Amino acid sequence: MSCTRRLSTLCLTLAAIALAAMPRVAAAAEDEMQSYLAATATQGTIPPGTRITMDNWRKYKEFMPPGMVAMFEGKYFWKMPSDVVMEIGPTVDHPLPPSYREATEKYSGQVRIVTLPNGGMNIENYVAGMPFPNPQEPHKGWKILVDEWFPPGAHLYVQSPETGLVSFCTQDRFGNRACVRSTLIYRALAFNTDPGVPRVEPGAGGAYYSEYIMVDEPEESKYTADLTLFWQDFTRQEDNYVFVPALRRTMRLSVSARCAPLLGSDMTHDDQKTGFNGGFVNFQANWLGDRKILGQMELTTADGKFPENYDLPLGWAKPSWGKWSLRDAYIIDVRRIPALSAGYCYGKRVMFLDKQTIAPLWIELYDSNMQPWKFAHLAKGPLTDPASGQTYAWGRYIEQYWDVQNDHASHIFGADAKGRDTVINGAVPEQYKDITRYSTPGGLMHIMQ
């Protein structure tokens, strides 16, 4: 046998061993989740006023998702700082906006599920509001996922030079960090429930939702812009466009770009919008259970110092960001349908969703081998629309992603260093309400003009 042939045989043997090990690795991940669910099946409570620290966190681990427990245990590079403090406040009621609740009551009863030829599922007869306000089996997990796709949020979210930019800050294991500050315009173009907003906006062009982000700082990246369009036809893949300043042209990206980093962060396009993109028709979701979870739904931004003063190396939420509370949460396991799973960025996404608002509180992302890859903490705070007076729990925000495989982290701050916050609906400056400019590919060509 020649050397080359011996090496080939060795390579084939190693490959066979690796392939044989993959099911065991995946099974270990499933066993870990089942162990978590069993250990938290009976929960107590945490009195308001409690301060969770490194000295007493084990008393409250039953209210923590597995990834949060792992960071308290020091399992990964990203560990809780020794002086971590999580102040517990009362669980606050966040009623759904009246117009969203009314649409839910009026239209949810007519929503139907249809099965697609590739094994996925879709909905028909959806008009507005929450499609499945009381999700039950069959398909309970998938119904919860669809609800998360149509959250009780405002019709228009804007961060801009006039109102305050959004910050995408990244850091590595050596403490190196970089921040990109950007204009952000997210707009619901259809299925609207906000007072005074058409159900389908003129100029929507078949789109349901648009996400526009343009870099303002640093100067060398200025005018780089990203536009994602989601369609009223839920079976249609979202379209993604990038404006490249050096070329002064717009490029349409392939569907595979959904797994590419967003503005150099640890978020992908499929982590955008509400913590989940990609179209519910392409995914299956299993309901794992309901639990009381530590969530941060009372985020405050009064000190306005988030982009500059997060703690290294973890960047964990500080008491000045707002109090934590126990939130009743759905837990769902989300995966691409088998027909579309090859080549997708994640093996599965475990989502902890606030039952009242369907807001993601915590997300755990796994690679294709079902190994933990990223943990995400999504803090929310209410905002009130000055025009309608409606309050939205999906208002101000801070999102944090920790990549535990590559020791990298990203922090997305909705407030800027001057304390300016996200603006919604009636508080949005008029120039950012232009659909053509900020919700169509042609609008990208107006950049730098």
C-alpha cells in the first residue's frame, strides 16, 4: 500500500468516526435541554428587592436559561463579572396596544394553517393583530413562532442623527472593541394596526416590512447601507440589498447572505427584526414548555451612557439599565424544515418568549452540530407614541450577543451617549417617513446625492 493510499484510508476512517460522532453530539444537546426542563418543572418565586450576585446566584438558577447559568458557572470565556448585580423588581403588566388587541379579537378567528409541498406550513386569511392569541396543539410551537413574527410593536421605529443613532459595538477576548453608529429605520408596510395608519401603506409594493440601516460613523464606513424587505407573500424569500459607497452602487445579495454578519457584528440577517427572520414558512418549531424566566422588560435609558460604559469583558446589564423581573415565558425550539436545512447557519434556535408581549427575552443559538454557539440577551423598555397615546412594550432596547465558540461579543444599544432614545410613529421626523427613500432598493441610490 502506498503512502498516499494509506493517508487516504486514514482520512476516510477519521471522516467516518466524525460522522458517527455527530448524532451523539446532537443527542447530548437534546439531553441537556431535557435536563433543564426537568430541573425547572417546579418553580418558586423571587421577591422584589432581591439582588442576585455571584455569592447567591445558585439559589435562583431555576429562573435562568441554560446559557445564563453557563456564564455564571464560568463555563466559557464570557463569564459573569465578579461584581455582577441583578436587581429584581415587580413583574409589570404590559397590556397590548388597544388597536392591536382589537385587531386580534376581530381577525384571529379566521386565520388558517396550510401545509406546503416542501413540508413547511403557511397561514392564510391573516389581516392584522396576533394570529394565534391562545396557541394550542397541534403545532403549538409553530403558532407561537408565527405570533412572534407579527409582534405588538409600533409601525415605525427610527434612530437618526437628529434623534440619536443606534450603536453596534463589538469586542474580542483581548478587550479590543469597535463601534459603528448608524441610522436605523424599521417600518411595517402592511398588516398595520396603529391608529391613523393604513392597513397596507400606499407604496408598499407587496412588502410587509422593511429594515434600513446606514452607517454614519466611523467616517471610513460612512454611507454603507443595508436594506432588507419582507413580503406579504410569506412564501417569498426576503430580499437584501447593500449600498457600497466606494462603488456608488447597490448590490442585491443572495439568499445565503442571511447568515452573513450584520455590520461586522455577531448578528446575522436572520437574527434581525424581532430576534428571528427567515420566514416562518421555512421553519418548524416545537413548544418545549412554559417557565418563569428572568427577563429585563423595564429597560430604562435615563443615564444615556450605554454605548460607552458597558463592563468589559462581558458587557452584562448593569443595575442602571433597569430592573429584572420574573416573566412567564414560552420556550420553543426552532429549526429549518428538513428540505431547507442543508447549509443553513444554525442547527437550532431556542427562544424564550415573554407570554404577554411575545418579546424575545433570551435566545440560544446552536451550530449545525448542535453545539452551543451564541447566547443573546434582549432587554426591552416601553415607549409611548405621542400621537396616539398608545404604549408599546416593544420600544427601547438593548441586545447583546455572546459568541462562545469564537470568544467574540456584540452589543446593540438603542440609546446614544447623549441619552437620546429610539423614536416611534408620531415622534419620527418627517424626512424619515418617505417609503420610497427608505423602504425600496431605488431609495439606496439617493445616498451620497
